[in-house]
Amino acid sequence: MKVAIITERANITLGGAEKSVFELAATMSLSDVDVKILAATGTTQSHRVQVLCGNTEKRVSLKTFEKALRQHLNENHYDIVHSVVPFDFADIYQPRGGSYPEAAIRNAASYSSNGLRIFKLLTSCANFKRTAFASAEKKLCKADKGPIVAALSEYVKTQFKKHYNLPDERIIVIHNGIKHIKNIDQGRCDRLRAQIYSNFKLKQADQPVFFLFAANNFRLKGFMPLVNAIAALKDKLTKRPAYLIVAGRGKVNRYKRIAAKAGVQDRVIFMGQPGNIQNLLTISHVAVLPTYYDPASRFILEALADGKPVITTKFNGASDLFTPDRHGKVFDSPDNIEALTEAMRFFCVTENIDAAKKAIEEDDIKSKVSIHSHCEKLLKLYSDIIKNRTQK
């Protein structure tokens, strides 16, 4: 089987979507699938990637990319065209960022004041590139014979039914998956642990619970509610004290000031962009992401694969892959500080952490969140599409 996977940029350092495409291609190649990643731009030298609009990081228009793609597809045969960019000529559209309307709504919801939320929602169309992508997505959903939408979660499926009234036969849920590499540098972990204990002025006997928050957009992923929850926990009597480890490329200086204003500068440490999230997961006890929007968070899946309990919101499609109150906690909204605080307080008890870790292992959540499981379901979809095509 020869498969083309279309993505806008071939650079795994950009974020979860780009990294997922590369992991998917690599996993499919192990199943004797001939996979080619077709990208508009990029600087990769991988033999699996063909850059169509220049070996650069500069983004090009959707129209320019479509023209280059159509030319390439006219000159090369693929059994399946799988796109994470909204092109109506693809066999499968896998919107790794969810739907554009929902993303705009939830992004606006992540701002603190009602006035700012309304302003952000009304001006969301001012980004011409995003508007072009949103228009293309709407077009492919309205087409009678458009591509199958491979949703990463039930949450994403709900979005396409709500915003586009897409019929069930055009949507299939194929849950997101990650490539879990237990690549632990024990020496690095020991140094990180010592650094964190020193920063917090802690001793092992203090028995702290380290909550790990990892994101690049701190606002969207719920850092503000998390700071408020840490402040509330600091004032509550908990069996073990709660501390927050923050990883990512967010605006650190701004959020350090926010933590200080909330009086929790002694409970929060900013570690910057981690070279390997596994090292920080090894040190941490619980992963927390009180996100306003996430189609299916890689960070939460990586934590589960590592056997760690998780806390997140119903606006995270990754919640499909674990059982609330068994493997972690799911609450209704990032703005519900009380619910977030109580979820974190629950895991300030050793027995509760241990019970969740045991359940994650017993239920083999690691396999459920793996890229191999994701790949198997996609390959089944590919085969069904090819079979239906030949029968017509």
C-alpha cells in the first residue's frame, strides 16, 4: 500500500501535530506501508518527506500548497491520500487541531474577562491564513463526497457534528496515540530532582507531591486556574504538600510574576522547554492540564503511558482513553477552580496516587494510548476505503 500523508510543515520541533505525523509515518513503515510525507515547507532531510514549496521554514498560502500538491499527485500514484490539512481531494482528513470553529471559541474562552473573550471571538477572522483554512474545512465538510473525517476523539467528532452537521458515515473516531520511548537519563533525572528539591527548599522527608504541567501556550492550557488551585491548596490542610513543575516555551517571566502575585512563587518552578519530557515525568507524581481546549493532548497520553495519574478537563479529547476516578480526574471547566483544587487535593494522598498507578498498569492504558493502536485503526480505515472504491 502506498500512502501520502499531507502536512503543512515538516518540522517536529514545532509541536504535537507535526511530531505525531512523523511518528505515524515511521510506525506505518514497520507494517510494510510505503509512506511519503508531503509538506509545503520544512528543513528535514528524511527520505520519507518531500517538501513541495521550498526547503524553508517560511509558511506559504493554502492556495500555493494546493497547487503544488495537485501537480505532485497528478505525477505520482498513491492508494490513500491522508491529509491533516483541509483539502477536499484527500481520502481522509485528520484534523489534528480539531475543528477551526471550536478552536476559535475555546481560545476566546481562555481569556480572563468577558469583554476580552468577546473581542477575541469577534476578531478571530482577522487572521487571514486561519480563515482560509477554516473556509477550506467547511467546504470539504459540505461536499457530498468529501473525505472521511478521522477524529482524534469523541470531542472532535462532536465538534464536526455541531459546527458542520456532518453525518455519522463521514466521521470515524480513531483515538490519538503516542510513541512512548522510556528513554530515561538517570543521571539527568537525579540532577533535576536535586535542583527541584533545592529550589523549593525541600527534603525527602517533606514528602512533596510534584504536579507536572507541560504546554507551550500557558494561557490556553490553563496555567492561570492552576496557579489559583495551587494557592488554594497552600492554604488547605493536605496530607502531602503540593508543588508545581512547569515545562514549556510559554512567556515564563510573565507567569512568574503571576505566580508571585498569587503568593505561590515558593510552590512553582519553571523548567523551560524540556529536552525530554520523560525525565520530568519520572520525577513527577501527577500530570495536570486544566486546558480550555485540546483535541487529544499528547502530554496527557505520555503521562498515562508512563503510568502516572492525570488531571484534565472535559475539553481534552484525551479523556476518552482513561477512566475518571480510576486513572485520574476529569472536571467540567478550567474556570471551576474548586473542582481543580479538589482533584489535586485528592492526589496529595499517597494511597490515591498508588491506586491510580496500579489501575493504569492493570488496565494496560499504555497500549491503549500507543501510536501502534492508532496506526492499526487507520490501516483498517485505509483498507475499507480501497475496498469500497474497487466495488463501485
